[in-house]
Amino acid sequence: MDVTFETIGLEVPSEKAFNHLAERAGDQGEPTQLTRRGAVLHGRCWKLGEGLEVWTVLYESGTGDIFYADCRPGFRARYTQRISPWALTEYDEEGEAVVHGYCDGTDTEVLFELQNLTEVGTAGFRAQELYVGLCGLAYRARVCQRVRGVRWEPLEKAAPQRAAHENDWSLSGRIIAFKPLRNPLSGSELYWVYVDLERLKLEVLVNRRALRGAPLAIGATLSAEVWLQGHVLDERALRSRYEGADRAFAIGDYWLGLRRRN
């Protein structure tokens, strides 16, 4: 079955278990919906706690027929990335959408599964730039105490025999923060790891059982293969994340930005 669920601490060993999980998510998830080309996508977000989620999507055709489209794991990232330019590709009947773009207008490419299309709605996709919470759910990961080179490339290029999805990536970067987590439903032990990839700082979620090598430590190198997913933040979500002025900047710095250019 889909091994991506193991990255958030859920075992789905059979089709029966998968269908049961999708049914629970449909029953207990927060409902959202979005009209698309005469059809309706019904999203359900089952929030497990600690930022962990299970998303399921139902597709309702124009004739009123409803069928299951997709069920997938998710994690709400803590930090926000600005993506510009960007392009959205939707697979309505499969309940999926992917975003392809570049971080902060640089040449750092990202392609990720969009989790909350039905939650944000069309209003969240009218701007030239998107604010996105990105997190890679790690299939496998290894910690090395030695400093290694930074890597960020599609898994189909780094290891084509292991690439299963277009949003699979291979990465290597310096650990700048980490925190242990526990899946409240299964009790599985996980790690949230913040990795510096130079032009991109990315959150990675790793199941403890999938982690190899040295103990996690600030400054060590994390190498991983991840399924990249993310949530778009609408204006309301962005406002709710405001935590006040950044004390790392002096007050005078703000006034410098108001100088007239004659």
C-alpha cells in the first residue's frame, strides 16, 4: 500500500485498512468543498494533532454521482515560503492538485502536492505569488555528523528506480533545528527537522523507524528522500500567523524604507 502514510506514523498494510482510514477521515474530517468545471470536490481534513493530518477527497460529478477520489497524509508546516512564479495543475477526478514554482523568485524549483485546494478556494490563487507551508514527508533519511554538500533535486533524477511520484525529491542539507513528535492516534515517534538547503530552508518529517545514521544534532547533515506536500495560506491564515514586529531589526531600519527617491 501507500508507504507515504508511514511517514506520519500510520500503518496501512492492506486495501481494507486503507479504505477504513479513508472512511474515518471522511466521517471525522472538517468539510470543505469547491466547484470545479460543473463538478464539486468535497474535501475532508482530519486533524490528528501535532500538525499531522489525513486528507480525503470525494468527487461529485455534474450528474450527482459521488465517488471516492483520494486519501493522503499531510503535515501543516510551521514556516511560510513565498512561491513566484507558479503554476497549478489539477486532476479533479483523482482529487489531486500539484503546484510547480520557484522559491522567492530564485531558480530554486519546487513541485509539491497541494493539500488544501478545497479549503482555500479560488480566491487563494489569484495573486502572482503564493504563500505556502512546505514540508517533505521522508520515505527514508540518514544523519551524518560530517558536513556534506547541499543537494536538492527531483528523485527521478537522483534515483529513478525509487521515484514513485512527480513530487518526490532528494535532499541533503545542514540541520538547523529539530523536535520529537508523537502521532496521537498510533503513538508512533516522529521527528520534525528543519534543514538549510542554502536557497531553501525546508521542514522535513521523519518517522523514527526510517531514520538511520548518527543521532540528530544541530549542524549535522540530513540526507533524505521525501514526498513534498504543502498548504497554501490565504489572507486570513497569513494574518493569523502575525506575531508582532521582528525584534532582530532596529526601528530605524523601517524608516529607511520610507526615504524619498528624488
